[in-house]
Amino acid sequence: MKRDFNTNVPEVSFMENIQIDIPLSRKRDSYHQLANYLSLFVFFLFTAAVVAQTKVGGVIYDEFGDPVPFANVVFPNSSEGTISNDNGRFYLQSDQTYKTVEFSFVGYKTQTITLESRVSTDLKITLATDTAELDAVVVYSGKTSKKNNPALDILRKVWENRRKNGLSQFKQYQYDKYEKLEFDMNTIDSAMINSKLFNGMEFIFNYADTSRVTGKTYLPIFINESLASVYGDNEANKEKEVIKANKNSGFSDNQTIIAFVKDLYADIDVYERYLKFFDKSFTSPVGKAGIDTYNYVLRDTAMVDGVEAYNIVYYPRRKGELTFKGDFWVAADSYAIKEINLQATKSANVNWVKEIYIEQEYDVLNDSLFLITRDYFMSDFALNKKEESKGIYGKRTTLFDNYQFDIKKEEDFYKRRVNDYDPMIYDRSEEYWDENRLEKLNKDEKQIYTMLDTLKTNKKFKRLYNIGTILASGYYEVDNFDIGPVFGLLGFNQVEGMRVRLGGRTYFTSNDLWRLEGYLAYGFRDNQFKYGLAGKWLIDKKSRLTISGGNRRDIEQLGASLTNTNDVLGRSLASSSLITAGNNNSLSSINLTTLGISFEPKYNLEFRLGTSYRTIKSGAPDIFSLDYFDPDSPTGIATETRQADASLTMTYTPGRKTSNYGVDRTLINSGEYPILYASYTKGFDGFLESDFNFDKVQFYYSHPFQLGPFGRLTARVEAGKTFGEVPLALLNVVPGNQTYFNLTGAFNTLNFYEFVTDEYVTMHLDHNFNGRIFSRIPGLRDLNLRELVGIRAVYGKISDENIALNAGNINYLAPEDVFWEYSAGIGNIFKILRLDVSFRGGYNFLPDARSMAITGSFGFSF
């Protein structure tokens, strides 16, 4: 969007309530620019490949040598301009040729300089104080007042008029959407160009360009375009997006990458209190929660697309919170947001992201109706937030057009189909794209496809790509077969000793309709081989009708989970942890065979009907016993449980996002959606020498709650009951944890098999404050640590009949007095480590009771 900058001071009467302090205003930041510019040598190296005709960059200082934030930088007699950031840095480029550039700010004399060349990126500008302006105008510094602040008066008008703007004014709406995703390597310098890593691939640097936002040189490595029509019904609260075309280059037609990036860059509504992306809730500067989070300054007035608008600058009141800095323009008549820029503050507690930059532009249809026309989202992914660090730009540009209203669709139109994959979407012609793009590709963007298509034929690139694939997927590709997962190669437990495991799977494409998987393992202490083999076949894409089956013989920890599944290849971490808290010999030797059929009558709603036959016995019978009294046994005691059963399960995961459409789908938003699981299992005696007749019902529900600036709470409830007499191998064991790793759903201070039940209810509450407390403590603020607290409780009972079956050495004890524990922890240590300390809240009188447990986990998260 082009705006007509008013570089003069606003009318005195308009600013008469503002209190003055020019120097301290430099604590605020501009949303248009980032720091750290390349040297002239590197810049001129790529000038031949750059389209822009004029580029200027540098730092603006005052007479005392301090940087001046939010200063206007414009090409005279044009509508092209920007503002400096909180360090006084600026960058501005244009496709036109200009010989001068103008700098101005409230309280300083306007300065115009002559450019000696079209490329000047190391300018040092000093603005002189204008005494006359200081007598008339005041600028806020530090924390601004909430009283007599015209910026807040305007903001309150924005809230009052919110519902008059946007799509919510109509019963139905529809529009066209064009989306462009791009990944770029940034901060390209001579060291990178001369690196041995790029030997044989030097040609790619001919395609480098300079970011219009940061002024850094970047190299495109991935681009994706999509065209869609969006339909919505406000009365029915329904919305549907119909993809019409998708074009991809870089890492082949990788639906997972596309879906992952789209999920990171979810659409945001700046009027909401909190804006959620990167698994975080940022406080919106336009939402009602902003008044306690940001300082606001009424900075300027200008004509924006022919509409008079107020310019308000905002910046956070405190460091370390999930906040932005930037500015927005408010239409003077309707108080609608006309344009907004948001840049996440560097002190925000977000990992692996150095910069977050958002632009949104709106168009006026009448005096009260504004609709979004352009949405730009850029992130700089890097290992650290240092200015000189290299990283990857992730950029999303979305354009909106052809709005239509009050065209009603049939109710069935909005029904989400289980499988909406159409291969033709990914095979549109160049003519189709040229005709339907809402914004034509520029020269550099067109060259991306050429460069990436050439790069994919390069042998060295193929090797690097294969290494990246192994690290990302855990599998090594050999033709149509994957070897892995490589991260599960080694394990250890007291029964098997050191354990090695090697497996693989068939893999032709990400959308295979069938897949075979298997593994072979060996324990060096018990000198035994173990294996697992499974297969599945997607019969019908529309309903995702799938049959599956398999067989597994292995050593397993059955007391690590209440809600067990019949996943033949699944394995608990508790079964093969390299380090454990004390000896763990309570492992079972199982032989499991399963057969099942599943389907999805509704998106994210799955039903599964399955049968299984298993034999279970102790993995260390001299120490741990699963024996039960059996009058049909010659000795009166049976050491092995044989059981056939059939089960019906239902799993509902509203909000789950997946990619790929074959028998396997890739989960995109792990941990971000609720899970509802229910099952009924019928055990049969006599069938294939099965031992017991029983009925079992189980229920499980987990839900993550985003609590705005207070972090995220995850609540989990499990309940179940077994009807009939069953031995220990078929009872519900309250999951303990004798490892030093966090196990989902387990009690960290419990040993395995400490509590045994046939009727139970558990509750887990875990909260992550996302650094809200530590961000207010000097000395801890810059470490970006995150506070974690939790509480877990279980109530359970066991019948006298099941106790009477026990012939082993396990003491059947149920938590009828409620067992509970609480924990506190620190997350984000070195960005990947979490440590928790759990404290036992009951049953401390039991032998070997652990009053405290320390657990941890590794992981990559934003």
C-alpha cells in the first residue's frame, strides 16, 4: 500500500494533551526495518541480480550520538517511505531511481541528502534539534499515561466500532484468496559463498536478492503458491476453503512442509485480544488487552489511499512478554484499522525465531466497511537472536479479492469431507497461473522456479537433501524402502540389557495406499531376538476405510500406561530407557497378534473394530511374577495369560490438522487439539485356549487451553472399569515412572505396579507459564526460561475376587484414599531441555516409596 506521508508536525491543537520527552522516545521501535546490514562488498556482489534501482540504509542519530527511533525516511515527491527502528536503523528500496532522500521526525529539523550512488547502505544521518517544535509538541517517553492520552481515546473508538468492519456485517460472504509461501537463506556473505558446503553449487548465488524489510541478502530455496475460494456463513458459524490450484518448487510437492508453514502462519484477527501463532499467544496492540500491555503514542496524521488516518505508535510496557512493537493507521471517520505493522520484540520468549514481522492492509468499501486485502507475514528462523546470525526467512503473502456477500449455500456445502485430495490441483498449467494469480510474480520470484529446478539435478544438493531427510524423518531412504527409525537403534533395560533394534518400511510416495513395516531387535543379556511386523491398506479414500494387522514378540513395560492400544509396533520409553531410577525388572514378555478395520464417517472422527490374541508372561519370572491361581493347571498356578478379545474404539480429535492423503498422514499441530477416546473391550474364554471372560470400558480426554499471556494449561482425565475376574496381566495398573524422562499420563513418584486397580479415575493438570514470571525477575529475564507446574491425582479400587486370583509377589493395593503428587519445573533450558521435580502427596508409608523424583525431557519447540 502506498501512503502519502505527512512529514510535518501535526496541528498543535491535535497534540495539546501530549506530554513531552523527545530523547526517551527512542525506546520504541518501528515495525518496518530490522538491524544488521551487509557490507558494500557483499552487496555489490549481487547488485547485478537485483531489480530495485535505489537502495538506502543506515542509522539515524541525534546531536548527542544517540539513535533516533521512528524517524520518517522518504524519497521526496513520492509515496515511498519507511520509519527507523528502535536502534535508529532504516532500510528503504525502490524500483525507481532517486537522487535524494529525506529524513524527519517530530522535534528535529528535516534533512535532505543527495545520494552519491543508487546503492547507499551505510549512511549515518545526524538530525539537529528544532527548538521551535519542542516548544509546541510533546512526545511520550517511557511508560505513557492511560489518562488524557489521545492515542487511547482513538483506540477506544476502534473497539466501539469493531463490529462495523469486516465480514461479520453480512450473513454470508465469499472471496478469492492467493497465497504465496517462500523460504530463503538469509545473511548471505562472502564466507558463505566461499564455503566448501556450496562447492559445485555456486550458481545459486546468482539468484540472491535483498529483503525489502531487513536489507539483508537472501537466497530463495523454496516457494509454494496456492489459489482458493473461501465461503462463509455467519448465521451458521461455518467456513470452507476450496483449493483450486497449488504449485510448488524446491523440495518437490511436499505437502507436509506446506501444511506446517501454513499452520505456523495461521490467519490472525488483530481485533482479538490475543494473536496465536508459533504455539504462543501474543497480546494484540489493537485488542482490549493491549491497554495494560503497551504504551501508545499518537504520532502523525496522513492521507492513506485517499482516507484521512491517524498514525499510532505502540511498544511494550515490559520486557520478556509476548508482545509486538510497531504502528497502525486508523481511519478518522470510521475508526477502522487501515493498515498495521507488527514486529515481535526480541525479548519475547520464542525459540528459534529471531524476527517476526507482520503487515496487514485493508480496503474501504463504504464509510463503515473495511476488508483485508493483503496480509504479509515474515519470520527469521535462526539458532540465536544475534544480529549477525544466519537463518531462514519464512514468508507468507496472502491477497484477498472479489468479495461477494449474502449468497447462501446449502448446509451440506460446508460439511468437511474426510478426503478432499485432488491431484489435478497440483498440476495446473502455466497459462492457468498467469491468468488467475491475484499478483503477478516479479522477475526474482520467477527465477526461483528456474533455480530450484536446476538445483534438484545437482548431485551434491541431493546428498545434502538426503542428510536433511534422515534428520527430519528418522529414516534412511533406499529406493522404495526406508530403513529406520535410526533414533531407536539403541536401548537398555534390566531384562534385555543392551538392546539393538533395526527396522524399516515400504515407502513409494507420501500418499501410499498400503504400507508394510517391521523391525528386528536383540537383547545382549537375555540373548533373544524380538520382532514386529505390521501392514495396513487404505481401501476407500472417501471414508478412509482401512484394514490393518500384525504380530509382535517383544519385552514390554505394561505398567506405563492406563489406556493401552493394539499398536503392534508401538513401544513405551519405559521399556528401553538407558537410565532408570533404580532397578526395573517388572517387564513382560508378550506375543501379540491383531487384526482391525477402521473408518472415518466424519473428519477427525474415527471408529475402529479390532480383534487381538495375546500371551503375556513375566520377562524376569525369578523377580517379577504375573502368576495367578488356575484350577485347570497341573500345579494350580498359571504363569502365562492367554487372552482373545474384540474391541470397539472411538477417537475424536477436533481441530487436528494433517497432511498427505494415503494410508499414513502426517500430523501438523501436535498437542494443539483436544482428544476424546472411548473404548469397549470384550474378552472371550475358551477361544484359542483363551483364559478369561470379561468386559472393559475406558475413557480418555485431553484438552490444551491457551490462557492468553498466562500460558497454556493442559488438562487430562482418564477413567475405566473392568467387569469380571482377571489376573494382573489384564488389570489396570496406575502408571508409574522409574525413568528419568517425562512419560505422558504417568506419576513420576510411583514405581511400576505400585497401585493395581480394576476401577479408576485420574486427573492431570499441567501448566506452562511461558516465562511470564521469570520475565519480571532481573537476572532471569534474558535466559528465556519457562515456569512449569503440575498436579496429578488418581482414585481407584480393586475387587476381592481379583485380589484372590493373585498368586504372584505383587501386593494388590488400590488408591482408595486418592494418591496425588505435584511438580514444579523449568523449561527452555538451552532451548531444548526441561527439568521437573515431583513431590509425593500421599502413601508415603509404603515400602520403597519415593518422596521426590527428578525427570526431564528434550524437545524442540517455539
